[in-house]
Amino acid sequence: MSYDIVIKNGRIIDGTGNPAYTSDIEIKHGKIEKIGYNLKDDAATSIDAKGCIICPGFIDIHSHTDYVLPLLSKVESTIQQGITTQTIGMCGDGLAPLHPEKIEPIRDILTAQSSLYKEYEFKWNSFSEYLANMEDIRCPANSAFFVGYGNIRIAGGQGFENRPATQEEMETMKRYLREAMQAGAFGMSTGLIYPPQVYSSTNELIELCKIVAEYGGLYFSHLRGEDENLLTAIKEFIEIVEKSNCIGGQIAHFKVSGKKNWGNSIKALKLVEEANLKGLNITFDQYPYKRGMSNLPTALPPWVLEGGREKSLERIKDTAIQKKIIADIEKGIKGWENWIKNNGFDKLYISTAQTEKWKEIRGKSISQITKIKGLDNDWQTFFQLLIDENFDVMITIESMSDEDIERIMTSPFQMIGTDGAGVPANPMIGVVHPRLFGTYPRIFALYVRERQLLGWEEAIRKMTSFPARKIGLRDRGLIYEGNWADVVVFDPKRIRDKATYNNPIQFPEGIMYVIVNGVIVVDHGKQKRKYPGKILRRAS
């Protein structure tokens, strides 16, 4: 046979945003060999794509699959959506670098994602060692890595102490950052609402991003606030990109959180537009849901979380300190994103809980749990959950409006990201966010087909060539001859998400084939035992 795969009779949407056209595709040795009309059916595998759209594989520009890869690498929930490349190391968290004497604080962060990390033995310390270990893991999808500021701060800086870095600490953090960039990281990410990153100063981040800029890297950030602090947080983000001279910046999961702040997307988008008019390369990603997902301890005031998990748990067990926490949350702390005050306990839903005492309440709001458990009030439920679960509680937060979501989605600076992870279809993972299973099909079903907010070509561009161009993947994200054959074939009439908040563990419908590096990994909704994914490195 001359070719490995031929795809015939489909409409190609190539990722550029240009109109669809009918043609055939021949794939050989992992790459798109030829595009043309009436190509010979001289291939080991022939796919009849009549009535289907053929497009580049989706590039998840904001993924947390790095939490999962060392444990479970089949990435079922994302590969079934058509995600062929995952950009990981987001929100300042990751699995490297690791200082051999400071691994436990990282373990504490990771156990909120999976209890399996309690006993996990890390085989690496440096970022280059980490990537080498990831290359030994078989995965269906490609992975592009960012290095997390949280890891760098814990490994070489002031850790969970709320103070500026010393000169020696700054130099040590810069060494860790240089090593990661030299190893192939695409840039640095931050999550500025999470400890210990919440204690960082703007100047410290600018100085670190100057190292990122030396290597032509990018700065990605979960902003310091997405509520009433959103505009100030965007200005800080733009300042960091501009003063560090990074080649560009990406705002993570762009949103307006908290009902009283709805509508601020107009001003927020204006700030992004003005930054781009100045010549800065500022973009953002978004998921198509009104709830976010995070960990419950972040609902505590930042001072409670100083010093790490053990000290924080000691504090919240003290009833006098609980009263101060309640007072600070009810009054508010300037510059701090206050989930409970902004949204209420009835909008905070428990996703994961490990103990038998609390497993039954997964999927319920804190207010609902208070009634179910017969507790005195929501504060008692809040503190008891954190204490009993040793802080390892994930939540979804209902905080956004349809109007803001749609306005953000139509921005020329927007691209799609899950802010999720590739996980198995196993109820043991908890009542996770449906974005882990449904982000990309949901865009097509709800915002392209039903509401007609986006056209097929533009939606696909935002999922493929736009994120590829952002991080510098020159040979992915487009259906072009010579590019890697990351391809999705789907039925535009049938594609839809099935995952819901109450029942999130459901694969989508309508995706016929997912091809990664020229290998079919999903065939009519069934995942094959194929692992052609590659570890991608920043082009030097």
C-alpha cells in the first residue's frame, strides 16, 4: 500500500478560518502526505467521511492533564473529544521542578487532585528529568509543557512564606527557570489566587518573566482576581508581559465571576484590545460553562494558608480563628477573590471527597449538605469538610453569566481550552466538572449549531491553528501537506456533549475518528489501544 490512511468524501475545514472545501487526504508515516480530489484508495485503511467534517486535531491550550499522566495516561475524557495535543503545566502548578527536600508541599497540592499521590514516588527533580520520564509514559495525545511558578517558588524561593524573595532566592529561582526553558518548556505559568503564588509581587514575576523572555517563551496566568478585581488583575498581567518583554501572554479561562460583576467583560475585553493595539501579544482561553472548578481551601483568606497545609489545618481547628475567618470573608479583604461572599455557599458544589463520611454528598452544594447532614449552619459544614478531608476537596463554583460567556467567546483574541484533564470514565473520580468530557463538542452543539454564535470555520480555528500559532507549533493545527496528521472527523449534525453537572462522566456523540500522528486512536467513539502521542518541546 502506498499510504497508511486515506480519508475520502469529507468536507475539509483546514483550521485557517477559510471556508470548507471537499477533498481527500492521504496520510503516510505520521504526516499529511497529500490533499486532492479523487485520490486513489491505495491505503491500508480507508475512511469514508461522507457527510462529515475533517479538521485538525483540537489543541487544548489550557489543560491539567499533567496531574493525571504519571498515574493514568489513556486520557479518555479528552481524546474522546478530539483533543490531540494538550498544553499542560497551567495555573502555576505542575510536577517539576522538585527540590528533593521540598517535595511534601508539592505532594500536598497534588493530593487534592488524586489521593494516589500520597504514596507516589517521584523519579525526577529537574524539569529535563521530568520530561524524560514523561517520554517513557505511553499516551494517545501530544503534550506541550509549561513550568509552574508555584513549583519554582517552592523549590528555590520563599515557599509558603508571605514575604519578598531574597537576592539569593531570586537567583535560585532564575536558575530553576532557565533549566526548564532549556529543557523545552514553552514558558511559565502562574495561578495568582493559590498559595503560595498568591503571596507573589508583581515585580518578582516581572523579573522571572525576563528569563522566560530570554528564551522566546510565553507567560500564561490564572489572574489574581476574576471578580471585582478583574480589571486590576488584567492590568497587572499586561504590565508583566510588557515589562518583561515576553513574546506574548495568555490569560487563563477568561471570565467574569460573581453576579454583581456581570457585564464587566466589556471593559475587560477593551483592556485586552488596547494591549494588542500597543503591539503586545495578549490572548486568552475560555471554556463554555457557567461554573468553574477549583479546590475548596482557596475559599479561605490567604493569611490562613501561610506556611503550608499543616499550619493551615491547625488554624482552622481553632474556634477563635474560625470566627476571624468568617469575619474576614463577610467583610472582604481588598484584592482577594472571595468566592463565598461573591457567590454564596449555595453556589459551591463539592466534586471530590475521600472519606466515607462525606462521599455521599458529592455533587451537592454546601448549603444542601448542611441540610442533608443536619448541621447548624453552612460555616460548620465548610470547616468540617476541610478538616475531615485534610483539605483535599475539589469544588465547582457557579459564578458566570451567559451574556459574558458569549461576549468573550466572540472576541478575536479568544481560543478554546478545557481547564480540565484527561481522566477515565470511572465514577471513583467524583462528580467532576463536565468540561473534562464535553468542552469541544459543547462549543459545536450549543454555540455553532444551536445559537449560531460562531461559524464552523471560526470555531475550529479557535481550537486548532490559533493555539498552535500561540505556542509556536509550526507543523500542527492545520490540514496542510507536510504537517503532522493530527485529524478529527466528526458529524456536524450529530456532534454534541452529554456530560452534565450531575452526571459528568459521559463521552460525547458524533466524533467518528480521532487520529494522532497518523494513528487512529478513536474509531466511532471507541478508543483503541494506541499511544502515538509525543512530548513536544519549544523550538529553540
